[in-house]
Amino acid sequence: MFTFFGHTNIVARVMALCRVEGGPTYEITLSGEASLISYLLDVTEIDCGLQLDPRLQMQMEQMLMEEHALEQQKALTSGPPEATAFDQHARRRLLKAELPEYLLDFGYVILGNTPTHIMRITNTGQFPVSFRADRRVLHDTGFSVDLDHVKHLLCCETKMFEVRFDPQSANLPLGEVDVLLPIKVAGGPTFHVRLHASVAMPSLCVSRDRLEFSTLQCGQCQEETVQLHNQQQVPCNWLITINEPVKKVDRHWLARRRQKVPQKLKAQPCVFEALPSAGALAPGQRCNVRVRFSPTEEKSYRSELKINIFQSSQHLQLQVSGRGLEPQLEFSPPVLELGPLLPYSCGAEGTVVVKNPCEFPIEFYSLEFDQQYLAEEQILQTLKDYDCRNTLLLPPRAPGEKLPPEVLEYYQDQKRLQDEQTKSQTGEPADQDNANFEDVQSLSDQGRKSSAGIIHTVSSQSSFTFPSVFDESQSNKVDSKSECGGGGRC
């Protein structure tokens, strides 16, 4: 673990050398920057305007109507005598009182959604009123109301109606929509309701569009991280899928084996995997996605991860590539024949030369006779962090190394807890279980003597002599496997 202590206005870059005893030296580049946190606000005061309570707004409307009526009356009395008669023109001027608008803001609406709101109109006067909404102004705006003509709404009664906004049906572009809906009261003033909405579409910003993984041995994996950022004002739901190259299949062969092809495709291992593969981001939120590369054979891999965004026309693709290496051994001769022997004879011996043609060292061992492998299998079976594919990620091990110390400590703790439970139930000491753990740890440390081998270089080779008479002290077997091929060593 490396720690970076940031000081004011510092930029550091160093090279760390990791020397492995008996092995190579690895170079790790470390860099970091630090500075003081500073920020500047372009606005120090936000004016939200006048926010009125509905009852207070009704009282204000009545006051405005009274003031307007008094002004019209004063204008009539101050005019010539022939203009003092209350004619139709004076009545129209009386009904043109300027009243405050009502606002219904839908906020941000995703293109394809159709939100609705319920509005209520209450008669606060003392006489029945009739009114109607001029719905013609809503044409091609995406807004619609189910309010037409209301007659004789009694005092203190309420009329409810629905306002719907469907931007997709009106083929609206992204952006703000604003329309003023007039509601005309028969024999009274006209009220205006401002309908407002902002049409938006979910989208994501990806920190990288290409991932190139290192060359890995089969049984190992490497992870790279990309970051998803929702810069829009609407939530964003996303799903990552893998676009595999399409293979041409004979349609006659596919018709004959219609049931077997899906099972085969389903059983194929996942070489590239996104963790997590789906999620939801709130406006302004970020998310880190780990992309894992796990080669299964020796070849070059190239694929494409598609980031699907719900209710969006945005197409995001992440190019991924890597190469896998598969351990291989060459046996000479491939088949060992010792020939016939008479009972109680001295026996015969044969030599098998094992060669490593790869560019990396390989450890191979016998699944039946290697005591260290059996001990490690017993330890790995106690771990509980296997995923749905029965896979557990551990630090990579060089040929000849034992299990990580953390795994051995965990196994020891589990055995201690089990021994304490057994002791509390039976009242017997647990010395035998402790002895078993010491035996397992001893086998893990030094149990591999004659049942395994390590070939380090391309030109290296190892020879084994196989006797014709079985002896427990010489338990070599031809059927040996590489480290990634046997049990839980991957």
C-alpha cells in the first residue's frame, strides 16, 4: 500500500522498485498533486420572487379587482356628463383588470414520458360562475387539458381537471416549452395559467472509450475502471451489454441442432465483464464501473461493450481488447512403455523429459499424489467469497509460492472458532484439530517434493524417472497439470 501526503501546491512523481527475492524487480510509477481548495460564487444572492399562498393570492385578486373598479368609477365621474352613463365600453374596461398569473411547472420531462397534474378551480365568490378554457392555444405544444365549459359553479365548490404533457406526440425538440392558457369567466375577468416544462433526454459521459488490457495467463484476470457521469437534469438508467462478433452458421445445421446451439452459447465463459452491469444515476451523479478481462485460451481478444441508456437515442460503445496465454508442456516421449516384467524382478525405469515452450515459468503437479495441492484444496474450501461462477479472486502466485498469508490466517481463525465451539459442546480439548491445522500448514509449506516440478524458461526442461514398481516414496505420475489447470490454484 502506498500513501501520498499532499502539501500545498505540490506535484510529485517518483519511481518505486519492488524487488522479489529470487525473482525480478518491478517498477511502479507513483504520482500525485495537491493544492488548496478555493472556489468562487458568481451569485451571492438568489431572488426567488414573490411566492404567495393560494388564500393570500385570492385576497390579492379581490383587492386588485376593487382597485380597478374604483379607478374605472373615478374615470367615469371625472369625464363629461354624456360619458357618465354605464355603457358597454365601460363594462369591458372593468373586465380588463390585470391579475397575477398561475404557474404550473412540470419541471424536467424525459422525452417519451407523459406526466399529468391535477388542478382545482374554486369559486370564492358569492354567486355561481361559468367559465371556459381556450384550448386552441395548446395546439402543437404537447399540453392538453380536459376542461371545456363549466356552467354555474356554485359558491365554495371546486372543479378539478387534468393537465397532461406529451412532448413526443407533438414532435417537440429538446428544450423549454412555455404556453399561457386563458380561462375566461363569463361576466368576469380572464385568469391565465402559465404551463411550463423542460424537455430533456437522458445521456451519459464516459471517461474512456477504449480499454487495452495486458497480456494475461489463462486463469488470471485484470480489471480496469471507467467512470460514468450523468450531466443532465433527469435520472439515467443504464445497462451494459457485450456485442460479440457474429459467426456465420449454416441454417440447415442450425435447424438440426436448434436445441444444442443455445446451450453451447450459454455455456461459453465470459471473457469481458462489467461490474456492475446496470444501474441508475441521479442528476450530477457519478459511478465507477470495473471491466474485468479473464482469458480462457491463448489468442487475442477484441470486443465491444455497449452502454444502453433507457429512453435515449445516445449510443455509447467501449472498445476492449486483450491477449491470453495458455500454459503448455511438452513430454518426450509422449507415451512411456516400460515393457513386460517377471514377478519379483528388479524392475525397470524410464525417463520422461518435460519441456516448457512458453515464455513464462510453469509449475505442474499431480492431482492425486501432491500433498500440498490437497492441503490447499482443504483450505480453499473453507472460504465463503465465491461468486455465482464458483470463482474466487486471489493475488497472483508465482510458481512455487504458497497461498497468501491472509488466506492461511483466515483458515486458522475458522479452525479456532470451530474448535472452541466443539470444546464448549463436548468439554473435550481440541488438541487434535490444532494438530491437523499444523499438519495442513506444514504440507502447504513443504509438501511438494517429488510430485511436482517448476520449469522456468523457454529452453528449460526437467526429467523424471518412473519405476516399474510402485513405491510411496517415489509417487511421480505422468498425468501432471499446470497450476491453472488443477483445482483451486487458478
